[in-house]
Amino acid sequence: MALDLELYRREILVQKHPPVRLSVVDIAPDAVRRTLLCLHGFGGRAAQWERQIQFFADEHRVIAPDLRGHGDSDRPNSRYDVATLLADLDALLDAVDAPERLIVLGHSFGGALAVEFALRHPTRVEQLVLVALAANLRLNPLLAALWKLPAPLLERIRRLLARHFSAPAFVLKRTYDQAMSPWAGETRLCQLQASTLVITGQRDLVFPRAEYQTVARQIPDAQSVVIPVSSHLVQLERADAVNRAIQRFLDAAPLTWRDHTDHSAAPSRERPWIRFYEAGVPATIVVPNQPLHRFLERAAQRFPHQSAARFFRTSLSYRDLEHGANRVANVLLNQGVQRGDRVMILLPNCPQAVMAYYAILKVGAVVVMADPRQPATELARQLSEVDASALIALREQSVTAREACALAGVPRLILTGLGDMLARWQRPFFRPRPGPDSLPVSPPTLVLDWLDLLARSSPIRPHVSVASDDLGVIQYTGGTTHQPKGVMLSHRNLVANTIQTRHWFSTAEEGRERILAVVPFSHAYGMATCMNVAVSLAATLILLPRFEVREVLETIQRERPTMFPGVPAMYVAINKFPGVRSYGLRSISACLSGAEPLPIEVQEAFEKLTRGVLVEGYGLTEAGPVTHANPLRGTRKTGSIGVPLPSTDARVAGPLTNEPLQPGEIGELQVRGPQVMMGYCGDDAATREAFVPDPAGGPPWLRTGDLARADADGFFQIIDRRRNVWQSPGGEMIFPRDIEEVLYEHPAIREVAVVPSTAAGGPPHVVVVLARGEQATEAELLRWAARRLPPHLAPASVEFRSALPRTLVGKVARRELIASQATEEAS
């Protein structure tokens, strides 16, 4: 999947009085070999270098500005001579902290600017690449006469040729008269000291042929390449040939055509898993210095009419979603929410949750995601911990929300309803249950209505500066084994994980995918793999506020999703639903399972139903959250969480020593990458405990708390949570998953969880949910397990339940099972 250059674009102030800003694409990988400055030609824009940027950005920093008056840069009523344009470049390079040594590429008139820049800064230009440059840039009399026409008439003509000229007529006239026409290449080229490559298209007839040939002859020791079957925009028309020529020129040793392969996926001893990446998945990613909400703005710009969200047969386009987010953002600003303030979202998956999420980010505030099912006391604890400025909740939850706001002293509560974003005929079906209109609050909480606020708000995007390193989200952990902690994720963390996951779905097409979003956005997995990835792809989000099997199946049948991120409990429920095949699940092509281990039986059964691919992945809130996944269409290993995502390192280390272990040995999984959290909110001690310093001085390793092992190929397997593992009375280690995998093979069992039988450990206790219509006794299941397991893993008791307690995202709440077992033991 190619880089979206617009995600790497930013505005740089190059002149204060009057203010002039240049729009520049600036891409910098983690390890930069060299820096390339790319200058476009007359009437062009930075995108004319797109194919070169895509090719070189893996290893080199690339700076590609839209020149003054061109593309997305400001178009001041000023001079457009060479001195002014060079002054812009000097200011730009200072502002972006460019290195002292540069490789400068220039196309046509941009080549003339590159020559002048090299003459002004002879020690700064390491190498020079001139593409389609003529020694004399004066056009033939017929074309030159065109630029002498009055500006209004010329502008009409330019609009007919808009795809060729990205600058207005007055800019083109002044640039031609003041910079391009007067340039005398014959006297300037011979003064160059930098090593220079000249590239020309064989059929380039914009300027006389002799003027192109003069360039290479005038420059001392210049190399020259003529690209066959190409004309003036040779870098686009024959991009591969141009890239090979530039690569040969930049490299110290000459290369043949066979050497020009994509080395981005070359395996290494440190990352052996890279050779298992699918075609199109890069080994590393370049994280743009952009805030997360830039994805939504880009989707609305490129696919304004594409369906962004489907919610109970109501559709919102990306333009609608962007305008809605802007309205909410302006509401927050009008209510006094400022940059850095924390705003909690207590909503299920619905259009308002998506709008609120991006609106909070747009104003520079911090999104706090919370479980809508938690009691008011825990909600109040989290509100107090983050010092929330506002809470956005459903009217159906107003009692809990008001109580929590009163306990935590939250000054603003915005209430909405599931029907607020639906067509009017649908709204009566989503009226909230009646409840008290008010509860005593101290200090007073201002209660506001979503629809009233939006009706009075502007859809214009607010102008708030948000940096990529700013805190973007505080996401509370699931709390399966301990009290939830607030994980701080920066915009950079979130953008990185979005791009990593987006690349993993290597065949996904922008504007074409439909993603079933039933994993709650209030969980890191749903937020990242459903919402953030969908928006980055301009995909349609098929929103469901809850998981009910029949409703999910009917939605799949009606909406035809292509992607379905989920958790094992969801796939189990679908597999076991009576008559599931009648719903037609064949639209689903790719599923990524997360949150907890995916039983092999569940995976195989679901793939038979859909004919799609279901792979197990892995992540944790502290890592943004996704770190591992099996390839969707490449090698995958059963029972494995797969391999680390691009730009992610992983290792298995001794739980006590933190030293790397050999393949096959069991230890703690540790990870690092650009998606790893900033730390825990208000808990410096827990943050320090979560990281292991790198003795070599690299980024620290995040301790996941999961026991794992890796094979020689770099595929990782989760054994269990460290907190879930205990010792048998004989001293052997008991891993619940070993027992659960065996019991899932029993035809009568729908769900199973294994916990210690006593507070001190003891033999395994099994909690079972039987499939509908099935029967089994404790003695039968104990015999089944005993025949298939080593003695120390054989369960001692079986408990039958109608359902397992689960967290919001569907993980088994083992903490509740252990507490229940302890209570029974005590009694």
C-alpha cells in the first residue's frame, strides 16, 4: 500500500510580514541515510515527485515543498523572482530543521532553482539531480505570447488546463516574467561544483532539443541519462527508470538492474519474521508528524460522498461525518474546553461516538474512553483521575452519568440518544427509558443536549494547533485481572498503529471496504482496528451498539461487510447459532481476532462458514494496541499470534532476568515500537515498572505480562497471562489455555474457562457453558479431560453456568470467577 503523501504535509511560515506559508511534504524514517530536497517545475506541485518520494522515503528523508503560489501554498500578491523563491527555501529548511548536507532534485524550472540554490550554498549541496532542465527556459513565441494575455483571460484558459497548472494565472505570469524567462543557464551551469546527474526524456519537446543537450555539456563532469519513450514529466511517465538512474547516482557502488529490488522487506537476524510478510507490507513504516484526526479530514476531502457510517439503515457520508465532528468541536470550544483538557466518552458504537472522538482531538483535548457498563463509583474514580472537563453519555445512562459527575465534580455533561442521528421515522424506536431528570450535584454540573448544541454550531473546521507528540487518548485497560489503569497514547502512537494495521490488510482498497464495527470503541482494540483503520481507509463503518448474535447476522446479511475485526467469543457465538448458514456470510473476506487466544476449533469452523480468512492477532492497550498478527494470505501458524507488525520489535525474556531467551523457551513477551504508550495516567511507579531499559541504549521494552515463546521463524505463541498461571500441588506449572484447548474439542461445550480450585492454587477448576440443546455431566467431562491431559493438568471439578462473566470487549473476567470460587471455598 503506497504512502498517502497528504498525511505528511504541513504548513511552514517562511515570511512574517506579510505572512506567507509554504505547504511541504516532509517524510522522515527513523533511520535517515540522506535528505532529499525535491523542487517541482513551473505550474507544478510537490506531487509531481510522488513516485520518487514513494521509492526513496524508506531510507531517506524527503522534503518536497509546493513553491510560493503553487499547489497548497499561499499565493501572495508579491514578487516571484528567483531571489524570493530561494529566500523561501532557506526559511523553509531552517524551519523544518533540515541537515546541513542535502541532495537537491529539480524538475524543469525547479531544476533552475536547484542550480541557483547549489551556487548560493556550494558546501551544502552534496549531489544535484536535474530532470528535464533546459539551458534556456524561454518558451517558443506562440506559448510565450500566451503569458502576455490579460490575467483574467489567462485564468479562464488555465482552468481548462487545471490538471497541468496548479498555480493561478497571475502567479504563472509573474513567475515566467520575473524568474523563468530571465534565467541564463549557459552562464550558471558551468559554475556548479556539486556532483550532478542530468535526466532527460527522449521525446521532451517543451524546449528546443539543443537546450536540453547543452545542460550536461556545460556542467563539469556531469552524468547524463536519456530515458526512452518519455517526455517532459519523465519522472512520472517512466518513474522506475528514473528511480534506477537516481539510485545508481546516489550509491557509491554502481548497481545493475537486478540489484534494484525492494529491500524494505529483507529479513535480518534481529527480525527473522520479515520474510513472512505479504507482498505490499513494508518492514518499517514512516510515521507522519500529523494528529490522528487528519485521517478523517483526508477521507472527507478525497471521498466526500462515500458512506462513512451505517447505523440501523441510516447512512452518513464522510462529508457529513467531518461536518458533524467540526460541529461538536466548536460546541466544545464554546463550552470552554481547551487544549489539553480531558473529555470522557461514555457511548456505545454509534455515529455520536465517532463524531465526539474526532471532535475532541480536533480541539487539542484528550479523549478518555470508558466502559459504559461500569458502576458510577468506578466511573467517578476515572473521571477524577483524569480531571475530566466534560462527559458525553447516553440519555439512557443519565442516572449513572449524573451520579458520577456529582461524585467527581465534572462541570459539563452532554447527553445524546441512540436515535439522535437517525431518520425522524426511526427515532421513536430509540426513545430512552424514563428516569429521573436530575440528581443533586455538587458542584453543579451543566447538563446539555446534543441535538440542541449541534443545531447552533458551525460545521467549519476549528483552527487549533495539535502536534503529533501531544497526548491524544487516555484508554482504560480492560481490568480482567486488576483494577483498570489509564493508558496515555499520543497522536503519534495512534497514527503509527493505524498505519501498521492498515498495511497489514495489504489488499484493502481505499473507499471500497465495509467494516463491521461491533467490538466496542471504548476498548483499545475496537478503537484501533475498527474506527481508526476504517477512517484511514475511507471505509464504511457498519455500527452496532451491542453484540447480539441474531442482530449481527441480520446486519451481515443486509450490509455485506468485507472485514470483521472481532474477539473469539463473537466467532464462537456465530459458529454455534442455529441456521447460521442461511444468513450468507460470504461477503466477509478478512477477520482479525484479538483480545484473547483464538481456539483452533473456533477458527476453522468460522472460516468454513465464511470462506474468508480469520487470523489471530495480539495486542494490549499499552501498545496502541496491536503488535502482532498472522499474515492474512501468507504463512500462518496454528495456535500462534503471528509475527510483529512493521516497525515493531518483540522478544521473549526471562521474567526475572529480562534477558532474551532462545527460540522455544517460555518467558515474558516484551515489545517496543512507535505505537507503545507514553505511560500510565497519574501513576509514575506503574509506568517505571512497565518498561525494561535497553542496555544498548535503544528504546525501552514494554513488559506485556503475558507468557510466550517464539520459534526460529519469529512466530510468537501466547502461553497465558502471568497472572493466570499457577503451580500445582506437585510444583508443575499450570497454564489454563492448555486445558481449555482440549475441552473446546468436546462437542457439547460452547465456552470454557479454567481457574485455580483454591486461593492457594490447587488443581484446576473448570467453568463450562454448554452449547444449546447439549448435555454433559461433571463426571463425563472429567473423564474426557483426564484421558487427554497430563495428570497435573487434569481438572478436579466442573461448574456449569449459563454464561461466562466477560469484560466489555468479550474477554473472560477471570477475576470474577476466582472471587466466586474463593467465596465458595470459604463457605
